[in-house]
Amino acid sequence: GSPYRIFATGRWLWRSEDGGRSWVNLIAQGQTQLIGEQILGIALSAQDPDRLAVITREGLWASNDGGDSWFSLNAGLPN
């Protein structure tokens, strides 16, 4: 992927496409938390820079477009 793309985690998940000069929150839309807050872990694909998975207190989520949209991987997992 781009050497300028970086991610930052904590309460939220952020992505920068310009080496950290500007940031986009990937899991909030206004006051709505799309997949929950408090990122507990993140995995990035070595083959496809747009594929990533995160785990939050609300479950396991994946994205195929760099975090612009998310789908749940929670089906069949224990609570």
C-alpha cells in the first residue's frame, strides 16, 4: 500500500493517507459509533492494504475498503 497510509488506535480508529498530517475517524459517524469504541486489536493484510480487521468490546469487524465500511464477523462467536 501507500507508505503514507497509517492507522492509529485507542478509543477510536483513525487513518491517515498523508503520513499523519490529517486523520479520518473510521468508526464514528457523528455521535454514532459504527462498530463500537475502544479498539482492542487490529490486523492488517500484507497482501491487500485495504483489508483490515479490528476487535472492539462489541465484537469482531472487518473492512475491505480501508475502513470506509465495515461488516460483522460476530456470527457464531460466543458472547
